[in-house]
Amino acid sequence: MRIAAIIAGGFVIAATALTAFTAFSSPQAAGAPVSPPQPRPKSIIMLAKPQQAAPSAAQITQWIRDLANGSPAAQKRAERRLIAAGDVAVPELTNTFNHPPTARTGTDARTAFEAIQRADLQRGPLVTLRVSKMLVKQIITKLCRQVNIGAKFNTSLDRDHQSLSVEVRHQPFWRVLQRIAAVSGISPTAIDDGEAIPVLHFGRHGLFVNRVPVFVDGPMAIAVESLAVLQTRTFGAKLWGFPDKYSYLNFVVLWYPSKSQWLYSLGVKLSQAVDDHGKSLLGKAYDNQWGPVCYAPRPTIICSFPINLKWPPPQAKFIRILSGDASVMLSSGVRTYEVANLHSGHAALKVSGMNLKFGKPTIGAGRWNISLYIRAPISSIEDQVFVNQLFSHGELTLRTANGRKLTLSGGSMGGYGRDHKYDLWVYGGNPASAWIKIHGRLVDLKFPFRFRNVPIPQ
């Protein structure tokens, strides 16, 4: 879409479309009539390649022994084999680094364990389903349940009775949804209704159809949802740093919100944007710079990233190469701790370098009141993340003596630097214990993406 905006004294006072059309916007969003689906193949088969047999428990035990007592060569070989074994080695590795025979063994076991987790994260969720002539909506719901995601459908699909036969075995979740969209026209959309439980919305016109460029890799799918070309006219003082002509590119990233990992942030960085005449569309303001970052106070499944590019030359028809990285920061594991006997006034927890202490609960104004004091190491992002998300992400719950969950509502917070204090209001009963969920070390992952021949509006 080529758009002109008028700026007076540095402020936009009007925007008028001079030449308006979109390269690949959603027809549903644009109000286009919905055409009936055309006859298409009605079966999907996606089977995993044959894999080597999993190692036995005895083999895993021997490799862990080699970590402790083997020669340097045997230790390296054992570590490689444990990592290759994957999830089947996790229980024994976890037991080893929690109860290591030697400090070195514990460190090596944790290294192998974290390497397996990293491989799992980069691979993303796999789904398996075999059904014959089932409604597409039911198939999508079953697949989403396998990865603990809710599925909602546009009301326009209420009378949709398409059926498919599906046989998929250990296949990447997003790629399976891509295939279903190609066959049925039903695709994930960019809708995010802010629910606490991750939900994916589906409609007739979504991110995996209508020639929207999509790149799928492991736990994420990246869609170039829209590209607009804008021109401004300024009257009065020029707004510093505001270009007269630029392109507006919007990425939508779909991320798999695992229960065992917590997504802290997701960002998109462009490294290359070259048109079909070899001209770069990355200006100095955009070279090697991160675009907006999506922070996740709740289980997140959709993040949107608008990024500005240069105004393309009139003869350019495509962005020939559009590449970069999606950067993810997330926790590598979750553990829950119980802090009992709150009424002693000395209930405390020391974990991950943090000291948490609860004051003695008191009753007043129709509620129980309790203070939580946190001292965290300064300049540690893991602890900053923990403090920031303790309440917004539901990581703290209070329970009565018989285990009934209580309601936290209101209260106040204060503190600066290392020390934080939270005065909590508790409803529904006498708080006897606190349950705190602690996220493990944060892991940085980068997922490179590459698009070709993205249409430029004329």
C-alpha cells in the first residue's frame, strides 16, 4: 500500500491514501467477499523417517559412569552419546546432577541435560494423529490439544463441514497446520485476545493462506503479514529522524508456549533486505538493529513486529531476499517450592541467589494481610525476571492448612535495586503455606529466517 501522510510542525494531522492497494493483506480484514472453497485433495500424509532404536537404561547408566570415571576421550564420547539419546536420558541425567558423585560429574551431567533441552526447544513440538474423514475443525482441535493450546474458530466456519483423512507421525506442529491450511483454507489468524491460557484462532483467511510469505522453523512460524509503502509531507518544523519516505513491514510470529518453559522475550532483527535490482532497503537507522521486542507476562502465542525499511525504487517489484533472526529468551526449566508455617513469622526460602521471607499474616478489613520481602542479587537478569513476573504470571499461590487455594487481590509493592517488598491482600481463608514457582536459567536461542521474492506494492 502506498500512502501519503501530512505532518505539520512535526505532528501528523492527516493521512490520505494516494494510491492504495495491498500486496498480500487478509481479504477478511479488507472486507472482501468470502468465496466458497474449491475442491481439493482430502488427505494428508506426513510420516517421520525411521529412527535408530533408543539406547537401553543400562547403556545410559554406563555413559553416565564414563562421565565420572572414564578417560577424557571416554568422557567426551559419553557426553555426545547422552545428548544424542535425547529425552530418554533426561531422568538419569537429572538424578545425577541433583546428587552427583563428584562435582565434575554433576557439571557434565547438567551440560548434557541442558544440551538436550536446547535441542528440544529448537526442534519444537511434534504431533501424531491418524484419523479418517474427520471434520477439519475437529482435527485442528485434536492437534492443538497435543501441545496444550486451545483452538477457537471464526463464526464463518460454523457451517463448514469439510472433512479430511490425516496420517501424521512425529511431525512439527506448525508444518502440519500449514499443510491443513493448504488443503482446507482454514488457517491460524493474527488474533490475540489476551487470554491467560494460550489460544490459537482459526479462520478462512489467515496467516498460512492468501500467498502470505511464511517461514516455519521448530517452535515458531514467521509470517510477513503486510508490507506498506508510505510517503509524508511536512509543513513547519521537521520531525527529527522521521523519514519522508519509508516502507512499513509487519511480521507476525507464532510461538509454541510450552508448559515447561516460560517465554521472557521474543525479538526480530533484519540482516538483509535486497530488492530485485540488488538495492538494499536497510538504511543506517535499521542496519544491525533489533526491531521491537515482545515481552510475555502470560503464556504467549502471537507477537507482532513492525519494522521500517527504505522507500523502494519505483522499478522494484519484489524484496528478493529478506532475512534475519528471531531471538528468543526463555527459561530452561521450572521448579515449585513450598514455604510452610507462614504463621511463625519466620517462613523463608533461599533459592537461585534470592532470599524470600514472609511476614506473619494478620487479619483486618475483611481480609488477611501478609508481607513478602525479596532480596535479589543486583544485575542478574534471571532474578529481575523472577521479581517482575512473580504475580503477573501466577507464580505465587497461597493455600490454607488443608491445601485450598486462596485468592490474591490488591495490595502494594515497593523497593528498589536489590530489595523488594510486597504487601498482599488474601481472601477466602487463613494462609498457612505459600507455593512459589521458580523458572530456571534463561536460555538465548536464535532462529534464522529467510524469505524470497516478497511483493512490493506499486
